[in-house]
Amino acid sequence: MIALACEVVLAVVLGTAAVSKLRGPAALREFRDSLVGMRLVPRRAAGPVAAAVGLGEAVVAVALCVPVTAGAGLVAAGIELAVLTAGVGLVVRRGSALPCRCFGPARRPLGRLHLVRNGALLAVAALGLVSRQPVPEGPAVVIGVAAGVVVGVIGVAAEGLVELFAPLPAPAGADRPRSAYPR
């Protein structure tokens, strides 16, 4: 059941990422331009690389959903996540303030949140690999799939959740604390 939940988590996250990149020419162009802006690939290679990342995520997501290929899907997810995490680490190290296009348009620049999320997803892939056993049956399938979907959706929504609970920025020109009561 644990391996199944891990497979579903990764399928949800990678499938969502793939759809966000491949849903149309504009989305793929945005992702391509973000790769160039982050100086991860040269402009002439950015189109093929962007398409390959999106297609790779889609293929891995599908492989994770098929019991016969799920083990290979976990390995491929781990490799893909390691490469993506290295790219995020490089961008963060350079101090770039460009937003992540992992799941389509975003406002938050790549940062520690993205490294933590990717690290957690790498751990999910590893846990899935070490806990593989015959495909569960009955209630274990329902529990594993439900848990995987919930955790996967949280992984996709992590950036928005942080945004929701982050403190509001101070209004422009507000460099001193204000009283709650007007004078």
C-alpha cells in the first residue's frame, strides 16, 4: 500500500506538471522562456528541452499508473526529480528571482520551498522503491490511492498554500509600525 501511495503521489505531481507545460503553445513557450531566463539552457535548445521535460513528466506519470511499469516509473521519477532539483538548486544559488513554471504561471521565485518540495518528492520515490511488493487488493488499494491523491495535490498546491499563509507585505512607504487606532 505504501508503494502504491508513493506511485500515485508522483503520478499526480508529474502529471499536473506535464499538463501545465503541454496544455498549449503559450504554456510551453512560457516554460521555455523561463528556462532561458534562468540560464539553464541556451535559447536555441530551450524549445526541445522544454518539450522533453513536459513529455518526460507525462510518460513517467503514465508509467507510474500501470502496475507492470510502476517500478520503472519510480526509478524514472527519481532521476527526473534529481535533474529538476539540480536545476532549481543552480537557479537558487545564482540568486535568480524568476518564478517557477513547474505547474504553469506562478509569482513566487524559485527558492528553498521548491528545493524542499523536490527533496520530499525524491524521498517519496525512494520510499516507493524500497516498499514495493505485490499490488495490494481491496481496501488497501482505495486507501493507497486516496492517500496518494491527497499528498500529491498538497505537493502541487504547496506554493499556493505558502502564499496563503505567508505574512502580507508591508504597504509601500510603511516603515514604522502603525497604531490600530487613528488619531
